[in-house]
Amino acid sequence: MPEAMLEIVELDDGDVVLRRVDSAEGSSEPFVRIHFSEEAKGLINGQSAQLGRLMISMGLQAVAKAHAEALKEAIESGELTDVDVDPEQSPPPNTKLH
């Protein structure tokens, strides 16, 4: 699987998105979009960009952890062997985040 270079950015409309670095604005749909209502923005004192970045980062970490645990369980149960696991082909965390 080719390595995906990802970035978390705040768009002009205030939404925070996870997208490919090589996607120009509007050229492809983001993987994730977080939108805060005006009420929510007020409750978090205008820190929506920081909170959105943190939410996406934590989600990516959770996916990577779950993937690693599933891989470990598959090896321990005999479904896979260490030889079957190619780190270059193993999805997350095969991404870089900017």
C-alpha cells in the first residue's frame, strides 16, 4: 500500500478536515470533516481548530492501536504468522500526518 501523506487543516468555513496533502482545496473529498455549531464554538471559547485537530489525532491513534492489537491477536491465535505480516503492506499506521 502506498504511503499516504495526510494533513489536518482548518478550512475557510471553520471546519477541520483530514485530507491528503496532495489534494488541492476542493479537488477531493476529505477523509474526515468536523463541524462545530456556533453554540459549540462559544462553549469551547473559539478553540474549535485545536479541538478538531485533537479529535482527529486521537481517532487516528485509536485506529492504529486497534489494528496493532488485532494483528497481534491474529498472530497469537495462529491465523497469521510473523512471515505473513508485511509491514509495508499493513494498513494503519501507514500514514504520515502533518
